[in-house]
Amino acid sequence: MPTRPERPESERAGIEPPSPIRQMSLWPPPRSARHSGRRRRTLLAAAAAVVAVVLVGGVAAWLLLRPSAGADDGTGVPESFAGSWSGEMAQTDESGAHVVDWGATVKLTAGSEHGSAEWFTLNCRGSLTLTERAEDRLSFDYVETYDPDQRCIDEVELILEPGVRAGTLQARWEAVSHDGTPMTSTGTLR
């Protein structure tokens, strides 16, 4: 019958035999630094490319969207209409009956197709968008952006023409009131 090999004395004494695996670590070996420089340069190059694309795109957008200062290419507000204009407007209904007088301010920038308007007596403000440019006449769509008292009309057409006196504009606001009544306001802006 086969015999069992005898156990070494160290095992019989309760001492564990030495492990055949020596110098084992619980942490992975250090990574090679050979490729980290290349990886870092690649990341820096990619970041620089992204920054360059953003800068070029931003400059291009700015050049395309900015109003040309004083340039009159025939599409935006001409220099003669540019500025801040204020005056008193008189509003009448379709029969010509007087409804109300109110103060207005219109701000336009040369070359731009947008502006702003404030009906300061009525506490209303809005944006203007150029819709038509004739020889001596500009037409704008007015869209209300502020009217806390609900006193103003939401959408209006504004027509501006050179005034009788130098340095003035004739303004004509045309709209339909909330109850459907056509309204017209006229006045001189300085």
C-alpha cells in the first residue's frame, strides 16, 4: 500500500511553509512614462485647435452680424435717420376723433435693421424691425416688449419720413386697438 510522504517538521510544528510566490505586490506595477509626453502633446494640440476654431467662428460671426458703423449699403437705417428721436404724438381713431396724446422716443443705429421705441407717457417699450426702405421713407414693425399696465397695442407699424424742418422726422404709427378699432398717431420727432 502506498505510503504518504512525511510532512516536514515545520508543518508538524504549525509553521506555514514559505510561499512559492515571492515579491508579490498588491498594487499594479508603475506605468511606463514613455508615452505620457506624446499623450500630453496630443491633448494640448487638440485643445489649441478647439480654441482656434471657437475664436475664428466668433470673429466671423461678429463681422457678419455687427451693424456697419455709418456705412450705407442700402439695406439698413441710413445715417440721416440714425440717432435718438423724441416727440409728442397725437392719437386719433378711424373717424378722426382725438383719443390721447403721448410721448415717444425712437432709437435707431445707422446700418442696422433694428431699433427700439418707448412710449414713455404710456409706460410701454418695444423693438423695431425695418421692413421697408424707400427713398426718403422707412417702415418698421413694432413689437411690444414691456407693458405692465396693458395700455399699449402689441403690434404697430411705424413710418418715418424727413420732417419739414431740418433735424426732424415725421412719425406715423398705425395699429388696430385691442377692441378692433384702427388707430393712427402722428407727430414730429426731434
